[in-house]
Amino acid sequence: MRVLGNVIWFLLAGFWLWLLYVLAGILACILIITIPFGIAAFRIAGFVVWPFGRTTVAKPTAGVGSFIGNIIWLILLGWELAIAHVVTACLLAITIIGIPLAIANVKLIPISLWPLGREVVPIEVARMQGIAVTSPQALERS
């Protein structure tokens, strides 16, 4: 189910969202001070292109720096990427096959707004840590 979901996701939404995140990462890497934002954008790009079977969890080492960085991210790049997710979700929701993907797309909005202090892990790792999985993998049956 994961492979099929990822292939359909990639064809209908993942590739275009991946391009946006890579572009955001390149733009963020232009200035030295915003390189951490570029790295975060590239990390999310890898997640957004192939999300099923993985989720994001909070890093235990995240602190005030991540919080401040997330506010800066939200102002510079986050809101544009969140709008891209909303638009993509609306377009996906037009078709019956796209409705579950639209729901998964909406679940990606929080990571597009607040990426710092989070890491991408396989679902199994998150479940072993006792974390409830609420990202796009909610379409999977365990």
C-alpha cells in the first residue's frame, strides 16, 4: 500500500511540492545566515516527495533556537509553502481518487509552517517511541 500510495502521490502532488521545497532551500542557502533553513527545506523536500511510510517527530534536543527559527521560517518561507499545500489539496479534492491525497496534503501543512526541531523517521520508529502517527500515513492500515 505504501509504494502504491507514494507513486500516486508522486505523480499527482509530490513532484511539484518537491520542486517548491527545493527552490525554497536554494533561496535560503543564498545567505549564510539562512543555510539552516535551506537544510530544513531540503529535508522536508525528501519527505514531501515520498511521504507514506514515514512521519515527523519532535527532536528531543530542540529548544528556544528552533522556536525562534520557526518564527523566522514562517515569515520568510513557511506561509508560501503552506499555501501551496492548500492549493494542491483543493485541486486533489476535485477527484475521488484525490480526496485521500488531499487529506494527506493538509496534514503536511504543520511541517511546512514549523519544520525546525522535527526529524523525519519511519513510522515503525515513531510507533516504537510511543508516538501517535497523524501525518499522511493515516491512510495506511496497520
